Amino acid sequence: KDPTFRGRNALTNVRVKSIQADITAAVKAYHPYVGNSTERTKCLKQLGAIVRHHCGDHSSCEQVKFCTYTEIKSKHPEWPEEKIREESQKKSKRQKSVMDLSEWGINVLERIIAKRFNTKTIDKSAKCGSSNRCEGFWAELVKLSEGKRIQGCGTDLWLSMVELCYCMSGNERQNVKKTKQELCELLNVFYTPIKNEASDIMKKRADRNYARKASEKGKRKRQMAKLSQDHRMGKDKNKAKHHRTEKVPLAKLKRSKVDKCMKCGQNGHKTRGCVVLKAPNKQKKQLF
């Protein structure tokens, strides 16, 4: 609402996504060290430095992997500040410009981040991690049980399916082949070389597909396909309305706290609470 904070260098949609990505990266980096007081302090300091990092103030950036400016400064401490900023902008893969906010606006964003991530909540947030393994477990369970949980839930068959999926999950799908071999030994079933060869072919195919999808080329293809689909369906025109920057006040606004009635014109009450009777509507004169 304040015109001094509008424009391309303010809190735009792209800038909000960048801040969100930085918060996610900091929390994920703390995930393997949940409970360590030293790593917790480093994570909270990194979260507190994100807003000023986007505003061009890197005095609070201590970790090199999260700040290009700090990385270049550690490699070339003799360089002047202007040259370090120029090289960091060239090396940066995201924003080429800094966010232009006042000190009051920076404090507002920092309070919002500190309210969500602090010493009481950071461990709970970092413990969540990724749900990929959990989703993979349930997907494998549905495939084996054909999704008939209503009929099989609580029975010996359902519990056997759950235990089988638990044994097969984890260790980057290395436990699948190991579990099958152990089951064949317990059931006195011969695990044929043809089956081994087919399993190896399926594993090679799955690894190749995973490497292709996880590569930068695969990510870029999915991104372009999504943008192309949104453009064909007309969704890209409405993306500017998804985030409203007015929800986060970036400047102090002078608003009158005195209620003024629009019916009688007096201060101290609103229109809906006014006791003044509404004037009757004028009757139209009929012309004969």
C-alpha cells in the first residue's frame, strides 16, 4: 500500500519464493543434527540472516554454503567490497538485485520468521524431514495388498504385508532382493538365475530413470513442461494474484483510529451503530 515499497526490488512473488527456499535449505541442513546445541544455534543464526542477506547486508552470513558473498570473501579476503559484490552477483543463480526495504520492514519480516522458527520449535520442524520413504512404504503396501485395507485390516494377511514392506523398504532398494532371497530360502523355493537376471535388468532400468529425473536436464524439462502447460491453460496470467504483498506491512501507515459515521457525520461510532433515523426516500411525483 505504501508506494515507496512497490516495484521490482520490493517483496515480490519471486522474492518470497527465494526466501522460502532459503528457509527450507537451512532447516534441511539442521535435520541430520537435531538435538545438537551447536548446530541448532548455527541454524537459527542462518534463519535470522536471510532477510538482511536479500537486502544486501551480509554481516550476519557466517555459513559459506548459503551465501555467495561470504564464499567469495573467504577465498579473496584482499578484494574490495565493490568487487566482491560484483563477482557474487555474477555467480549467483537467482536474484541479481537486492531487496530494498527499510529497517522497519526488515524487522517485520524477521519477527515473522522468528515466530515460526525459534529454540522451542526448530527441533520439531527439522525432525519432519522428507516424507518420501513413508509414501514409498505405503505405495508398496498398496501394490502388494491391492489396496484392500478395509477387508484385510487387522488380519494376519494384512500384518504380514506390513512386515514384508518394512523388510523391503530402505537401503536404496537393496533390501528388496535380499528379502526375496531370504524368503525363498525359508520357503525352500529355488531362486533361479533367470529371476536374478530379470531383477538386475529392472534395477538398472530403475537406476537409469532415477538418474535421468534427478539430473539438471530432467528438472529443467519438467519445469519447462509445467510452464508450457500453465501458458496453454491460461494459468500464468493469474499467478500474480496468488500472493498479496499487502498481507505483510512493509511500512508504517498512518491510519485514523477514530470511527466516523457515514450517516450522520459524527465521530465516535460506526455507521451500523448509528441511532439517527434514516431519512425516508423521496416519492416520485406522478405527472398526469
